[in-house]
Amino acid sequence: GFPGVPGRKGEPGESAYVFRSAFSVGLETRVTVPNVPIRFTKIFYNQQNHYDGTTGKFLCNIPGLYYFSYHITVYLKDVKVSLYKNDKALLFTHDQFQDRNVDQASGSVLLYLDKGDQVWLQVYEGENHNGVYADNVHDSTFTGFLLYHNIE
Amino acid sequence: GFPGVPGRKGEPGESAYVFRSAFSVGLETRVTVPNVPIRFTKIFYNQQNHYDGTTGKFLCNIPGLYYFSYHITVYLKDVKVSLYKNDKALLFTHDQFQDRNVDQASGSVLLYLDKGDQVWLQVYEGENHNGVYADNVHDSTFTGFLLYHNIE
Amino acid sequence: GFPGVPGRKGEPGESAYVFRSAFSVGLETRVTVPNVPIRFTKIFYNQQNHYDGTTGKFLCNIPGLYYFSYHITVYLKDVKVSLYKNDKALLFTHDQFQDRNVDQASGSVLLYLDKGDQVWLQVYEGENHNGVYADNVHDSTFTGFLLYHNIE
Ligand SMILES: [Ca+2]
Ligand SMILES: [Ca+2]
Ligand SMILES: [Ca+2]
């Protein structure tokens, strides 16, 4: 008899695009409480909802290497702010304020995260270093994105 | 009869490498005109030519999520600069200058762009906030790149 | 006859994940020697070991487009720092210090690198512009990563 019809075509290979996690958020008003996570509630991007505006924390859903950056408007008081990973301050940014000299302070870092790790920003000393400022024409922002997902 | 020949091999997975868009540019001389797009004409990278040095605007050719960052040398005057997307100021950076205290101000953000969207930097108040400075040993820069192209 | 067996699954898409190169490092103590590469020895990430803490230099192993960023705590002296590529200063960041006004200065850029290219940070004038500061609660950092590997 005749040969059968050809088999079905194979499945496509794995896409590079299933691993995505990114957020970019801003402050709406100046920080008033030090020593707790800063809650950024102006959302520039948060499609995967891995950043939680009610806690101020980013929750890692995809293990891998992440880039984080932040930019702070320093006004009214000095600023001491840290990037925290799971209750440990990893990065320390200090900028002093002087009258009529609004400043900008920023930081960025690459961090490997496991699923469940949390990352946030927090003023790391008390009321005197709480000058993280924002209003509708002064931004203070926090951004993060997955650069390379875990392949091991 | 005999079984048919095996099916064709599946297609390769979607490649990450057809979707690229990035630019990194600097100022050559200080900004003299406020309230118009800042034209960065020192080119560090602009292979796809999606940034236009004659207008100062980045034009989105590939829909997706983009990262933008800028760094401003604050000298001679205060600086108020905004990142614009299609005539709307989305991000506001303010840094005050004082005599003998050159400063640096920076910002970064993730923005989802559709094809045709334009992004640029612009001083958002008048002559008094026009202290965006550059010469051959003082850089003010603007960078952007496609992080994740649209897959929906 | 019977239909043939299904074809083999396609090959994975050209993955973004075989081409990885990233580092993120910090200073442990303030810079004391100008005009030589700054050696950042606090390692946030350096899995591929393309950054060498003994020289302070990043060595390109994978040709492509890289993003570099740095954040400097300006304290005790003014800061003039440059990003170097193979002995040529490409990016210049200047921030002046004044008493009781710690500042933050930062820069970022995209650079195309060939295999063998080296990138580092260096104070570009003498002792008077050496105010790159760090201690255990003041970070100065240097980060780089491969954004798009060479496909040409
Ligand atoms: Ca200032
Ligand atoms: Ca300064
Ligand atoms: Ca300051």
C-alpha cells in the first residue's frame, strides 16, 4: 500500500520571552515615616504586579539577576536611604541637604534573587534623614527589572 | 502500507535578537534654549538610528518596554528637566545650583511604548532653570534601550 | 498506510541566555590614589568573573552592546571621575563638595565593546578631585551588563 501521510510538524522551540518581570514607580508625596519600606504609589509600569504598592516591596517570582535603580529628590532634610533585600540593607545612599540647594541622589545595583526574595527602599536612620521628597513636579523613583533569568 | 515519513521539524523558538533598539547620547555644549527638546549630538551609540540628533527625540519603532536614563551636570543655574512622552512630561527632576557647588542630577524610568511614540528631555521652566551644562570634560547624557519587546 | 510519526520538536529559539556578562561592585574604602583605575572590591555580583577586582577593570569576553552605570558618594573633596575604555576617557562626571553637603554623582552609558576591550572608572585629575568616598554605610558603586550580544 501507499505510505501514510507525513507526521505532524514538531513543536516550536522555547521562546526567550516567557521570563519577564519589571516595575517602575514613583512617590506621590514626601516620605513622613522613616525606618519602614517606602511606598511608591505612582505607577509608571507594573504589568506583572510583582511590585506591591501597599507594602512598597518587590517580590521575586522568577529567579535570576535583577537590575534595580532609584533616584531621590533631596529636600528639606538630609537623606539616608538603603536598598533592602529580605531585611538586610545592601546599598547605602547618603546626601545632605542645605537651604536653597535641592539635590538629587541615586543608586543602582545588580542582585541575584531567588523566588520569594523581597527588595525595597527604606530610610535607614531616623527623622533627621528623612528628606526623600516628592510632589507633582518633583519625582523620587524606584525601578527594577529582570535582566537574566536563572538557567541553572 | 508503510507509515508516512516523519513530520517536519518544528520551527525554532522566537529569537531574542531581531528586536533591538538602543541609543546613548551626550550634550556637546550647554543648553541655551529652555522649553524645547534638548538636542544631544555626541553619539555614544545609535546603531538603529531611532534617536534623531536633529530633533533630540527618540522614535519608537518596536513596541515594548523601554528603559530610559539621564544624567545632568548642574552648573551656572538651577535645573528643572522633564522626560517627555508625546508632549506629556512624565518625570520631573529638579536640582538647585549654588556657587562653587557643581552638582549631578539623574533620573531613570521604564515606559511602555507603542510604535510611533516619541520620548525626549526638555527643560520645563524658563531661563532660570536652564543649568543643563556640558563641555568637553563635563557630560550630560541621555540613554534608552528596548528591554522587552511586545509579545501580545 | 498509516500517517508518519510526528516531527521532532523544533530547536529552542536562539536564546538570550547563552550570552551573559554582568558585574556590580562597590568601594570598601575611599579612593586614595588618583589617576589609576578605581578598584571596587565589594562584590554584589560577578558570576562570570569578567570584572577583575585586583585591577578594577571589566574585560569584554562577549562582543556586543553593554550598559554601564556608576554612583559616587562625594565627600571631603570634589570629584572628577571618568569612564575609560582602553585608556580613553569617554564619559566625564564632575561634582563639587562643600562642607556639610555630602552629594551623590552618577553616570551611565551604552557602549559597544569588542572582545578584549576593557572598561573602568578613574579619577581624571589629581589629589584635589579625589573625593570618591565609601565606608560601610556610604556606597560608591560600578555596574555593567551585556544588553545585546553581537549578531553580525
Ligand atoms: Ca543641588
Ligand atoms: Ca556638589
Ligand atoms: Ca547634598
